[in-house]
Amino acid sequence: MPNNVGASHTSTAGGAAGTATAAIGSAAADAAGEAAFQRQIAALTATSTKAAERDVELRVVSTELSTIKKAADERVQ
């Protein structure tokens, strides 16, 4: 019987080590996932900024074209 008791403790220690290793692996996966998420947020922010800049440019062009059209319409009348 004493051998069985020792084997049981070894199994418990091995199980604890396995659990600790899994927790470390999980923490590493979480850190990698967080880093990937932050990269995606940075890319989204950059894309959003570019889109906002483009929107302003298009509004300026649209306003200029409306002004030119209005002036041309006034000349025709």
C-alpha cells in the first residue's frame, strides 16, 4: 500500500504542474490575443482618421463645385 500512496502524491504533483503549465500557456495566449487586438484597434483608428480626412477633402471639393456652378448659373441668367 505505501507504494500506492506515493504514486498518488506523484500524480497529484504532476497534475498541479500540468495545471500550472496550462495557466502559463493560457496567460501567454491572452497576452498574444491582447497584442493582436491592440494592433487591430490601431489599424482601425488609422483607417478611421484617413476616412475622416478624405471626407473633409470631398466636402471642400463639393463646396467649391457648388460655388462654381452657382456663379455659372448667375452668369447665364
